[in-house]
Amino acid sequence: MSRLAILSFIGFGLAACGDPPTPQVKDGDRPMRIVSLDYCADQYVLKLADEEQVLAISPDAVKDFSYMREEAVGVPTVRPIAEDVLILKPDLVVRAYGGGPNAEAFFERAGVPVLTVGWTSNVDSEEVGSIPNLIQHMADGLGQSERGRQLVTDFRARLAAIDKRTNGETALYLTPAGVTTGPGAMVHEMLVSAGFENFEEQPGWRSIPLERLAYERPDVIAAAFFEQKTNHPDSWSPMKHPVAERQMDELTVVPLKGAWTACGGWFILDAIEALAEGGAS
């Protein structure tokens, strides 16, 4: 499976794991030697932290699937390898998955606090695991609580301004690898927030339902990652099937940039707005 096909799987958690503990930041104090270990963490560091707070970010921060890639240009990078990170003497490590499953425990044993990007399971609610809660969790840990509150306010204002589709239309999320998902994933919440019903009714990540598509069609295709030149389907991809190719040729297709959906964050609004507007064509 290609790198970006994997990203389309991991970009949204199927269920909230809850926000992890936030490293304590004293009033008037904030971490000033921040190291980010993966591109999901990079987004929050580059958005919320001051430039002088950031010591290094991941090499993927400038890639096409990084939403904050322009802000990442010129910022020093570090590989998510323990020795490379520790030699920088960070006062905070920020990560979603960088460094592997044991990274958080390792750095904490080394005396370095870790701020973890929690999984998001819904676009906006008062529940733990929503994007606004994740934004504030990250902002608090970076010593930028007020900046987080402002981003949450802006996020909710944009969300409220979206003109949702209201005609019972269905949308099918689709990647070049022929992958889709149903209820329980952030992708599902994205479609619902734009006013669509999810064509895929089964929870979990799975191949597109070719048999069903042979006799039943969605109104809209939400096509994610198709702009990525490195993510072309191979000969065995469901996207090579004539039934799948007809969906792209004959239905309304709303292109979604991979950077909008590769990680859970405020930038999903770009995808929701594109769906709500593009579905009207």
C-alpha cells in the first residue's frame, strides 16, 4: 500500500481515544524549544506556536499533504529518532505517531514532556475528541491558550456559515487506492457537516462497494488525494475497475486536497466548504 493510501486510513480516527494529559504550562511561561515529530503534530505547532518557540519540525512538514507546508519552509527539521531529538535538548516534544508507539514513554523517562495530538472523532461537539477540544488541548500545551480560543471561535463561525445541502443527496468518499469509509470516522462527519448522507453505510475503512455501485449511484464523489502524483493506483486497485472509473467520469466530483483530510484539524473546514459548494454544481 502506498504512503498516501496509508495516510487516507490514519488521517481520521474511527473513534475518539480521548485527549491525553496536557503538559502543565505555568502562567506567563511557555515551552521555547519545541520539537515536532510528525506532520500531524507539525500542523498544530506551525499554526499555534510563535516562530521563536519552534526548534525543529518533521521532514514531512513541507510535503504536499501538509496543510501548513508554506509556513514550514525554512524551519529546521529533525528525523523522529530518539538520538537526533535528544541532542537538540528540547523542552517539549509534540507528536501524533512520530517516533513509534513507545516514543512518549521514552522521552518522558528522559525528562522531556510530550504533548500528544489526540484522535478526533467528530467535527464539533462538547464531547472529548472533537476538533475544537483538540485545538484547545494543543494550544494549552504550547502555552498559547488564547490563540487556541481564537482559532476555535473562527472554526465554529465558519462551520455555522456553511450552506448545507438539504435535498437528501448522498456522497461517496473515494481515494486513488479505492478506499472509503462509513459511520464512525471523521470522513463521515465531514460529509454530514456538508449536508450529505454517506453513501457508504458500513463502518470502518474498506474498499469501495463495486457491486452496489453497479446498480446504485451516489450524487457526488468526494475525491481525496487524487492530486498527489505519488499515489497512483496499481493494477489491482478497485479504482481500475470500469464501475469505479464510470463514477469519476459521469458523476459530480468534488476534488478534496489531501492536506485537508490527512490529519484531523481545523483545516477540514476547507473540505466541508468545498463539498457544500461543489455539490451544488
